[in-house]
Amino acid sequence: MTEQSTTVVVDAMPAKFSWQLQLFVGLVTLVLGIVLTAKPTGSLNVIAVIIGILMIVGGIFNFIRMLDHDERHRVWLGVAGLLEVVVGVILIRHLGLSRALIGLLVGLAWIIQGIVALMVGIMGEGGRARGWQIFFGIVSLAAGIVVVAVPENSITVLAVLLGIWFIILGVLEIVTGLFVRHDLKKLG
């Protein structure tokens, strides 16, 4: 009997605070969207620096693991650690290159995604889904080619679009959290 009452309390607890969590996530997403839209280049610089710091920290951890005499791949850990530290310093030191690299990776991912979608659409069965796959593949492929052609300029535009998307998602999360709060007040 105590197990059931504990389960009820545990199950009811998240519902009680779910609206607050949703409201918090919505506010954070909204603020991130506003910052990203207002200062896309600065935001991208922060992301590039964070990635650079993560690379340096990863390299240091590889160096520490390399010092373990029981480690079988000490040499490779040392090489990987050195490369990570060098790449991390380059990412932090050359922010334009870092932004271009982020844009290049996004563009390459879209090109691959577009080719796969085109292949699925062309080789798939007939119907509306096939047409949408082909359309999506063409759009994704074209967007990827544009981003790869001018990665640094494209990534700034993508950052602004992402910021706008975050603003929309943040507002929707806030509204949903308030609706959940209203519904929970009706129930309890």
C-alpha cells in the first residue's frame, strides 16, 4: 500500500511543476532567440569560442589519459590531445575561420541530406510523399550549395533565422506553460 501512495506522489510531482519548467524553458528559448537575432555575429563568436574551449579541454583530458602507464594507446591519445589543443586554439584565435567552418559543416550536412532525400524520392513509390521527398531534396541541396559557397555570410543569416525560430518557440512554450498552469488549477 505504501508503494502505491509513493508512486502516486512521485507521479503527481512532475505534473505540479511541469508548467513552471515549461515556462522557464520558454523564457530561456525566447531570450536566446532575441540575443541570437540581435547579435548574430557575436553569438556565433561565443559558440566558436565554446567549441574551441571544449576542444582544448578534451585535448588536456587525452594528455592526462596518456600519462596512465596502463593505457594501451598512449601514443594515439597524445597525438589526439595535441591535435585537439591546436584546433581549439585556432578556433578561438581565428573566429572568422571558426564561423566559416560551422557554416561549411551545416552546408555539407544539407547537401548530403538533400541527395539522400532526392534518392528516396526518385527511387520510392509513387504518390504525394514521393513528390515531397523530391521537393525537400532539391531545396536542401540548393541551400547546402549556397551555404558551402559562402559559408561565413550564410551562417550569419542562418543565425538570424535560428534566432527568429527560437523566439517563436519560446513564445509557444510560455503560452503552453500558462495553459498547463490554468488546467492544473482547474483540476486541483
